[in-house]
Amino acid sequence: MPAARRLIVDTNCFLRLYCSPVMPLMGVLVQGHQMFTISSLIEEFSANPRLLAAYPWVAKAPKVDDLRLGMLQLSAAENRKVDAKKKELRPYVDMAVNNYRKRNIAISRLSNADLTLLATAVVLGAVIATDERALQLIVQDLMGDPDEYPVGVVCSLDVLAMFERANMLTKEQRTTTVDTWLRLGERLPMTWRADYLRNFNEEYG
């Protein structure tokens, strides 16, 4: 049996997935992927008063413990590779963002935490779970050279679909989870309704 591929979940994605009843979340094997996050993303959540106020249940046990248990443990050599990859990627990433803006695609510059996530995924050959449009577009660009950049990207709805196919989530629980996102005022991607239809062969609502 082939080894599970790492699925590294970013901040907006793990906050949304923790709205579902799937627990534990981190470390879980689903559809050939094992879910993790990285320390800089946990710190990004823990240091953000707005996110702590909006998602108080993630800052408490058992979910905060699950989050910390899912933090990737990298060797010293892997950390050095990630640091080097960040330096290599930053000029390309900034150029890519500027090019998208010139095409009237309004995306934000990647934060240091997102750049760390991207570099980690490249070094480990992992898949990124994110709803950040800038990160999605840049990963899709890098995927054009899979030998150099063995990465992949999925969104929160893709992960919910993985859970549902693995019988870890029912259809009713899936719709309740998305209802929760909307009730919380989540700024879902512009493509979320199309992503929902693509994953579940039905329109939301």
C-alpha cells in the first residue's frame, strides 16, 4: 500500500473544518491523505484576537489539543530546506501576485505564514488545503512543473467531500457544516457554490 500523502491544512481551512463534527481531525487518514498543519499557522490563529473571538471552541480542548497534535514535526535538515525554499519562492510569488493584479484578479500578497506553508509543501511533496485565492492560484501555477514543485491544492469543500466519501461525515452533517460557515459570516471563495456542485453533484441550499 502506498504511503499516505501529507495534506497540510491552512488557518482558514482548519477553522472551517473544525465546524464539522469530524474529530479527531489532525493526523487522520482520509482518501490516501494524512492531515497536518504547521506551527506558524497555529501561531497565526492563537495571536489573532478576531479569530479567537469568532472561533472560541477551537481555542479550547479538545480541538486546540487536536490542532497542536497535528503540527508537523520537521527535522533540522527539513527546516533548513524550508527556509531556503522560502527565499527562493518569495520573488516568484510576489511577481505572480502582481501579474494577477494586472489582469484585474484582486489577490493579496502571501503572508509569511502562507509562504512557509507553500515552502513546506514543496519540500515535502504535500497537498495544501486552503481557501485563499492567492495561494490556490500560485500552487496551480507551480503544479505545471511537477518535477520541481510536487505540490497539490484542495479547498475546504474538497476536504468535506473526502470525509463524506470515507463515511466520516453524513450528507446532513455536511450541509449543517456549510450552514454554520454562512451563519458565522465566513468569507467563502467566490467559487464556493461551483465547488459545492462539483463535489456533491447538487447545488447548495
